[in-house]
Amino acid sequence: MQWSKTESRARFNLATSGVAPFPLRELPVQLETLEINGDNSYGYAPLQRAIATHHGIDPDCVVESAGTSMANHLAMASIIDPGDQVLIEHPAYGPILDVARYLHAHVKRFPRTEETGWVIDPKVLRDCITPKTRLIVITNLHNPTSALTPDWVLREIGDIARSIDALVLVDEVYLDAVYERTPRTSFCLGPEFVVTSSLTKVYGVSGLRCGWILARPDLAWKMRRLNDLYSATAVYPGLLLSVAAFKHLNLLREKGRRIVEADRKLLRDFLIQESAISAVWTEWGTTSFVQLLDGNADDFLHMLRAEFDTSAVPGRFFEMPDHFRIGMGVNTEMFAEGLNRISRALS
Ligand SMILES: Cc1ncc(COP(=O)(O)O)c(C=O)c1O
């Protein structure tokens, strides 16, 4: 996170993970209807309903949070006690590991491998659990690879968790970047599932910090009470704007989608042409995880930034230092020139 805030910028910035910012002027909202203060204690009812309707679930299962970041924190802090075993995918989005460690969990890992397309193998997962495992944590789509975990695998993960009285936390912040036949949230697959998400990555309104957790009502209450320690209540105008964003969600999503799809076409040609790198191909998602077949990816990215004013995310942040992550969906002209510069740097 620190690297991304302070060192990721470049003229050709491919170190992104979400779509371009959606501007306020394009959101059909009457600014004079905004207000600074208003009724909001344990959740702003219209937003809670909008999130529940979006997922087709009961509003009692929705906990509002400041982005998926706070959602992951609240979810894990409400579920695990110090010393509990938490089983987290490898490679993983760093802050998820950091939260588990911050909570003094005993962190264990299970591998997703490139050879098998980064999919989760339930047999591998089964071998990694112990009676002490309290929580299994995955991202779907997977950050950094954008691999999609299908429902049948999620169901098996749910069965594994149930067999040891554990829960499954699924971070779905990228899931709506499956633009065709978008899967339903895994929360609907059983009571052992807890889900986190936000409007950050796929909808371009990160600044609203509109995040949420889906959890069964007793756990949801624990999370709302815990949030009393952190945020007390949310920024009220942000809640109003978040409700407006939900009213026009398709407008936001389609805008990002057009850029992601144009970028993906360029990425496909680029990956076919470049023999010095390889990546598992996906038809969805906003990121691609690329392996540099020869040489050190960190050195390569330093050179890419210094000499070609182009950035991508070093794989070391995902514990895979011979890889780097490329982000789609911000600006196709910039993306095309960024890929062009990566090609030049590779040669
Ligand atoms: C898997 C994952 N979860 C959560 C986040 C943070 O999301 P938010 O901006 O909603 O806090 C990110 C951001 O990169 C992410 O990749």
C-alpha cells in the first residue's frame, strides 16, 4: 500500500488495479440534495438496502464499511482470536496477510500455482487445514492473477470449512469485473461464507470508500459493534453519494468495462508477441500477473520506470519476485504506450 501511494506513479501507469475514476459530473445526482448530517447509527438504511438488493440478500446481513480494506479488517477481527489458525492463499494481496498477522493469528498458507492456471485445488486446501483452522481466506477474482473460482470449488471450500467448524472469507472486490455471466456472490452458497467488497475497483468511485461485508446476522452485529471503535459513523455525504452510485451502477460499470475490454485486446496481442514473458490468460478482471522468464523483475521494473517512465506492480508484493502485475481499465492510449514501452525495455 505504501509503495502504491508513494512509488507507483509514472507517466504510463500500469501499476493500477481498478478502472478509471468516475467523475462526479457524470453521476446523475442533484448536488443540492446532499446534506452534511443525517440519521445514521448502525448503517444508513437506504445504502444497506441498495447493497442487499444488488446481491439479492437480506439487509440484516449487510455491514457498511470504509472500503474493502476496513471490511477485511472488521471481518477478520470479528472472527479470529489471537493464536487462531488462518489459512490464506498464496500468492495473496499483502494487506490481507498483514491484517491476520496484526490480529496475532497463526497464518498458514495454501498454494495456487501458475501451472494449474492459479486455480484453487480443494484437495490441496483439504491437506492444509487442521482442527485449529478458524478461517480460510481467498480473493475472487484472485488478486493478482484475476483467476476466477467457480461455484463448485467454492462449495467444496465451504464443505471443508464446515467439517472443522471454520468460516470462509471471500474478498470479492474484483468479482463484478466478470462482465459476462457475472457470478452471484459466494455469500449465497452457505452460512460459512463471509464476503467483503466495495465500489472501488470495478465502478471507479474509490473516493466514496463505499465498502461492505456480507455475514450472517449475528456476526454482522459483532462487526458493526467493532466498527464503533474505528469509524463510529460514516461520512454522511459519502453515504448519500454511494446510494446515488448504486442507482446508476450500470452506467459506472459500463464506462469502466469499455476501457477494460479495449485494454484486454491489446494485452492479448502483447502477450502473444512477447516471448520473454508469460501469463495465464483470463477473459475477465482488471489485472494480469506476468512472469519475467529470465532476469530479475525488480531490476527490470526499476529500469522500466527510470528509462521508460512506465510502472507495473512488483511481484515481490505478492511473494513472487519473478512476476509483475499489469492493470487494465484506466486509459487505453496510456495502456497501449505502456505496453509498447515494456516491449522496448524487454528487448
Ligand atoms: C483484494 C483486494 N481487497 C481489497 C482492496 C482494497 O479495496 P478498497 O479500496 O475497497 O479498500 C484491494 C485493493 O487493491 C484489493 O486488491
